[in-house]
Amino acid sequence: MRRAAAFACCLPILAACSDGKGDGSTRATPAPDTTAARAASPTTVRETTTTGPPARYAQTIDELLSIGRPIVLAHTGGEDNFPASTLFAFGESVKAGVDMLDLNVMLTKDGVLVVQHDETVDGSTNGTGAVADLTYDQIAALDDAYWFTTDCGVCHENQQPAAYLYRGIRTGEKPAPEGYTADDFAMPTFRQLVERFPDIPLNIEIKGEKEPAKAAADQLATELRELGRADASVVASFSDDIVSYFHAIAPDVEVSPGLTVLTAYVLDGTPMPDGMRILQLPPEFGGLKVITPELIATSKKAGYTIWVWPNNRSLENLESYRKFLDEGIDGLNINFPEQGVRAVKEYMSLAAMSLAAVAAAPSQGSDLTGPATRSRPAPLTSSAGPR
């Protein structure tokens, strides 16, 4: 999980910020065998996702927040399930039925806005160097699935060559899965992503800080307007200065608070700035539970929505997703999209059963003790929660 290290820097009571290899970062730690993906042979490319996307996506963020159920976001396209931030990963997440795509953006040396998490290409590709020091043509030639394995996402050590399922597709050494091409395993531009998936809402983090991040914010604001996605996007940054800057240049686009604002709210209850309503939080850090029942209750009362991003791979599984939903979480920003979609479907089905049981019970003296009434809470609706 590459999101946790930055969060640690702004929660001083949790831990000192390290190099990303401490409590909050587990990207190189294999997870328990909890998914169907583990059943696939490591010597061949796995079959692609076969479920379908929603019949209709929310057209605006207002509509998304009023959908009447928890939502599923595909974090970087599902980085433990597929090569992160590739069009292949986003395509498989869309087929899984997610409600929103989660991604990160930054600028190349020649000013192209690309979908990429790390400041360098070293982590995921067969190249080296900072994104800001490379042209897009140089970056686009790289294999963005080079270091991906299902054991630990991006793995550079302790893996057999056969574990790198998608290595070589970009360079033509392997055929692409059905429905995809070699280009779908390159680092995409933001424009390419939106043009491929023009209707699904987007959760976009601007990477970096100061002038480079402001330049990326400028380009993002321009492209969101040109592509007609301003109303269906949420823009965030770990830097509150960048969030404020983006809001100033694109006041019509929903923004989510950065670390300073989030920390003040979580630790001290300081209200969020006017207009901000989406809290994007990890469940815990350094042994301290960040998302507590009290925080959830207080947030709902204040009209805020909580989207959780698990910061430990041990929390990236169906059972954990179910627990988050039971706690009252409004959105799962997760690395196994198909499992998240399944968890939400189960949650809503059990909630419907609970309501049906209540409606069918005698008006007095009822003792509804069956699993349908106890295993999941009632569904979230636009009138009952922060929607």
C-alpha cells in the first residue's frame, strides 16, 4: 500500500514519517491467500473479469453521493489484482462493476498529464528515472506491468520469473488478453483514460507539492473541462495548499481535504472547510484506530461521507470489506474491485431481507433474531446518512 506513508507524516501521534517501509506500507508483504486470483496459474495470463459494469453511472458527484448504497472505488484500478494505473487494470475494474475509478496524476517533462502514483518509473516499469525528467514518448515505451505479481502487487525481490504474469505484453513478447492491446500495459495519459471510460466518475489525486503540483492542477482543471468531466470528478491531494489552489482555479469541481485538514478533524473535531464533505481515510495507523464508531457517527451527523482506503494488505479481502460496510462506511477505495462489488451486493441484499422481515413481522412482541436482521445494518439512504 503506497498511500500510507504520506498519511503518517501528518499524524504525529501515530508515527514518525519513514521511508514508507514501516507500519503503514506493506507493498512487499504477501497477503493471505483469500482471493480467487490466487487460484490462477502463475505461468499464464489470468482470465479477465467477466462481471458487468453498472447499467448507468452517476452523472455528477451529487448523484453519486445520493445513490442510496455504499460505493466501490477501484484504487489505481485495483493494484493488488492488476498492474496498477494501466488501462488494462481500469478496464478490468470497470467490468467488475465499480462505481468510480481512483487514480493519481502528475506531469511529464514535456507537460503531459499522466496517470501514475510514484514520482519515478522505477517501481512498476522496466525503466528508471523521475516522471518529471522524462518525456511522455520515453515513458509510453515502458512496460508498466513489468514488476507486477499477484503476491504483492509491485515486487522486485523473491519472485520467480513466471510470477510476472503481464511482463512483456507491452513490448510484444506476449499476447495481450482478449479485448486489450499492448498499449493498455503502458502508462496512460489522463486524457486516454477519460476517453476510454468517458462516463464513470473519477477520484483524482494530484501528486507532489508546490509548483510542480500546481502545474499539474492547472492541466487537470483544463482537461476536466475539455473532456466534460468536471461535474463527475473529485480532486484530492495530500497537500492542503494544492487542494486550496485547485479549488481556486476550478471551484465547480468537488474537492476532498488534504492531510492537515483531515488530521485536525480526526484528532480535534475541527469542522472541515465549507463545501468539503468527503473524508478519505485509512482505517488505522500505527496501532491507532483512525475510523472509529464515534468518528463515523459524528461524520454522518455533520453530513460528511467516509471513503476508506485500507493501508494494509491484510485488510484487502472480502471479509474486511464486509466489516467496513457493517461499520457504516460509505465507500470502499480498494485493491480487489470484484470482491468489493460482491461485498456491497451482499450488504444490500441482507439489508433488504432485514427490511422485509420487519415489514412482515407482527407489530408487537416481535423478536427478529435471524441472520438477515442481525448480520448487516439497514441500507444507507439519501435521508439517513451523509448523502
